[in-house]
Amino acid sequence: MEIHNCGIEPITCHAFNHDQSQLALSPNSHEVHIYKRTEDMKFANKEVLSQHDLRVTTLTGLPAPTVLSPAQQ
């Protein structure tokens, strides 16, 4: 089991990519934060996707390395 601190905000949903080297999560808002695993096995914030106009409620990681499927409320 791994434990990672991604802040103090509630997380609505999360998903890992195919090899768990990247993590996507939504902090109960319209944003999706993408984290990438670093060499010391921690996650660092890579980018924030904020084009959604409603709260993101579902994230689905697909087998392809760069595909993420978000859904809004």
C-alpha cells in the first residue's frame, strides 16, 4: 500500500494510467490535476486541466498511455 499527500481538499475521483506512473484526480471542482511519479517514487504535479465547466465526477484511465476520459456532473 502507498500513501500520498495531495493536499487537504476532498478528492471527488481519481484514476491511474496503465503503468501507474501518472495519477489524475479531481479536487471536487471543474479541474483535473495530473501528477507524474518522480524518480524517488513520489508524485509531482505535472499539469492542471481546467476546461470543464462543471464539477468532474468520474475519471477513467484507459489502456493507452495518454488517454483519460473525464465525465462531468
